[in-house]
Amino acid sequence: MDQANNKRRHLRLPHRANVKLIAKPPAKTAALQSRDFSDSGLYLKCQMDTLLEVGSLVEVQVLDIEDALVQRARVVRVEPGKGIAVEFLGASDEQPQ
């Protein structure tokens, strides 16, 4: 993709990692594999159709790193049968529980 068509804020880096995704509500957990990541988000490969919609709040955790932090994120793109893109939430984006 050329730079004129790329409106991303951060450079994407190819990276394969096992990632746990937790969708709330309903509380669903899935083990997926990342395709790439950036400072602002992550793309997760998912061959099955997902019930997640754009705007869904999720938590992600890299399973390949011991004691990896759980990161809150929001689904920004769903590609049925391919995967989902999530954007990490900052402190100002977090909603009170």
C-alpha cells in the first residue's frame, strides 16, 4: 500500500504471536494469532466468524510473554473469516466500570 492511501497514525510491523482475546459482554475467551501490530493497535487472525462488532470492547494479552500485561482495546474493523483489528485504549478512552 502506498503512503498516499495509508492513513494510519503508526507504522505496522509484521509480528506473529499467540494472543488471548477476552470479549465482554458476554465473557468469551479465544486464543488467536496476531498478524501485525503498531503503537496503537493489533490485527488478530480469526478464521471463524466472530460475533464481535465494530466498537466492541475487548482485552488482549500476549501469551508468548510471561506475565504479559492485559491491554484494553476496541474493535475497529471486522473482516469475516479473516480477522479483526483492535485499537488500544488509553487512560482517557477507558469507560468507568
